[in-house]
Amino acid sequence: MRAIFTEKQQEGLIAHDGYVVIDFLSSNELETVKKTIPELGYAENNDAKLWFSTTQETVDRKNEIYEKFYPVLQRATDRFLQDHKLIRIVVINKFPGGEAVKPHQHPNRVDESKYRSLTAWLPLTDTTVEIGTLHVVKSSHTIFVQHLRPYNDFTMFHNITPRVLGKYSIPLLLKAGQIVIFDDRLIHWSPPNKTSRNRTVIQFDLLPREIETDLTIYYRDNKDELSEYKINPKTYRESALSHEKPDDLLLLGRKKQPKYKYNNRQFIAMMKAAHSENTKKNINFFQRLFQ
């Protein structure tokens, strides 16, 4: 798998932990990004409480977001990553009272035997547990890898209780301008915003520059089967993929994969296996057991 970061230490962290925290934006760059939020009209509270531009904005507005933020974010990305490009930029507002985001992985976008697809999470305010910061299950990108991840099914870990999830999760307490870049296979979630402040985040998807054309994504057709599609980057950026399947996708084929949900016992067993002396053998055993 090709290198991602310019620093060897960060490359080791993404491989082992599944995420890397970086001092990403300069003070001037941070101010530029923060000023753009109210200019776009995204600073005020609204009825949604948890607001995503991908699902709650028009195509024109999604493209405006991309064009406004792309120059500064791509320039910062080029300082830390080796030949990666931003393919989609999302504004996320978790307003006071905004609900929790349940544990999930991000959907497939590329051939993960060759490439690591990444998401970057950039808060514009300092984050705390109380404000609903991102929590990650460290190294879970190396454990829960046997399933393809469709855009219309994020429920695989929704039966894991908060007590168990909290035991194996790490809250990422970031300063404004810091970023966490994580492998899309990493399990992550966030609690409710219990403060009186907005938690505004810029989230963007990163891919190696050599992936010039179509991406590969999946949708669940029924409880036993997925469909595999090609999608061009423009359609990917403009669509609310988790809420709708675009009309212009090219069907590549279908794959057998039963719909599955982990329970607490299975999740704990997998996490313990990941830290045992014979990790690979144990993980393979549990994957076969729970399929």
C-alpha cells in the first residue's frame, strides 16, 4: 500500500492506530476558514440540531462549499500528505442539544487492497466530550475488515451499548485548527452536544491523486446482497449518497453479503483478540464465527 504522509511517524500511526492528529492550519488559515462559515450562512442554530451539508443542501451550495474551502485545505494537505487530493468537503454543525452520532465505519470508495481511503475531521472550535467531539476505536480498522461497507447501511455496530463502546473508545480533544485524519475502516462516533456552543466541523474526503476517474461504492439491495457501482467524482461530491442512490451509476455486479450486527459479546471478543499475542489467528477465527 503506497505511503500517505511525508513523516514516517505519522505513517506508522495511520497503519497501527488508524488515525493521526496534526496541527493542520496556521492561525491565518484558521481565521480564513472560520470567517467563511458565517459568510455561507452556517453559523446560526436551526431545527436540525445535527446538520450535514451533504444531506441538507442543494447541489449548487455543495459545490460552493467545495470551491470556497478547497484552496486553503488542499494547500494545508499538501504540507503533510504525499499526493492526495480533496474529493468532497462537508460542513457539519452539531448545535446545542445536537444528538449523538452512532458508531459506524465510512463506506468503501476504493480498492482497499491497493489504497487507503481517508477522512479528515477539522473542528473550528476546541472540542471536549461535552461538546460532542469525535471518539475513535483505536486500531479497529485492522479488525473489522471482512465486510464491504455500503452507503445505505451504517447499522453494524448500533447494538453496542454505550458502556462497552466507551470502554474501547478514545475521545479526541482537539484544538481549533488541529485535524484528525483517519482510515475509513476505523469505527468512530460522537456523543451529544451538551453545551451552549456550536460544534462546527469541516470534514473532507481524501484519495491518492493517481485515482483519476471513477470510485467504487456499494449499496445494499436486500438482507443478503450488495450491488457494486462505479461513480464519477462530480456525482460523488454532489449527491447525498447515504440518503439516495444517484441515477447515473454504472452497475458492475452483485456480491453476497448478509446484513449483520455485532452484539456486545462479539465486539468485546474481537477487541480482545486484537490485543492478544496471536492476533491474526484469533481475529480470523472470530470473523468466521460471527459471519
